[in-house]
Amino acid sequence: MKTTKITIGCDHAGYELKLKVINHLQARGVEVIDVGTHSTDSCDYPAIAHELCKNIQNGVTELGILICGTGIGMSMAANKHRGIRAAACSDTFSARLTRLHNNANVLCFGERVVGMGLAIDLVDNFIDAEFEGGKHARRVDMITAIEKDEL
Ligand code: RB5
């Protein structure tokens, strides 16, 4: 399914890169819902991750992108939410494979880790890939079962 709409969020450490990613997505014709933060003033990344995850859980968008300093704190916070499979990636192979095999619905990366060119490639690899299903669906279902304490 072609991605036409995406939620994006960042903390202060990911703000500048987020602006560039938003420009790129809009140039691709993707509608962007920006849940903040809206400046480089210090803020707490879990609050932003929570806002973004609510959009995914409520079906506002299928996919999301979270940017902080490293991508790690955002992914940790996002993965505490039911139904969220967030992947912190700093290479394009992982960004693509986490859609194909893990059905990841949130991509995380760090402005202090990746440059703009790589960030754009991460985003393109992530949103252009589709979950392969099959044996991978069984494994993703097991992740969901763990989440529900049913494994
Ligand atoms: C903020 O300084 C930094 O800790 C945050 O952006 C992120 O990298 C946390 O994982």
C-alpha cells in the first residue's frame, strides 16, 4: 500500500533533521502530521513518542517517524505502546527489512547519528517497503502475544 500520510515527531535534538524530513516527505506528496516538538528548546522525548503512538493506535496514520539525538530513547518509549513496533535504524538495509520482516510501524533515528542524506534514504526505504507476511506474520503475532502476556 502506498504511504500517503505519516505522523512525525522529534525532541529538541531531532528538530532540525525533522524539518528536512518533512520537506522531503511533502515533496514526495506525503501528507505529514507533525506532533512536535516545534523548536530546539529542551523537551522530554517520551511525551512526543506517546503522542505519535496514539496516532498509530487510533489509525490516523499507519506509519510514524520519530527523531531524537540517537533514535534509541524514542524507540524505547514507543515500544512500550500496544501495537507499536518501533525500529531504531541507522542503515538502509535495516530500515527496509524492518518493514518486510517485522512489520515495523515506527521508524526511529538520531540526528546526532545520521546525516540528512542518510536520513532521507532511511525514510524512503522504510515507507516504500511492505510487510511480506507468511512466516514473518507468525513471528510478529508472537510479539503481539508477548505484549498481551499470552505467549
Ligand atoms: C537528548 O539530549 C537525548 O538524550 C535524546 O534526544 C535521545 O537521544 C535519547 O535517546
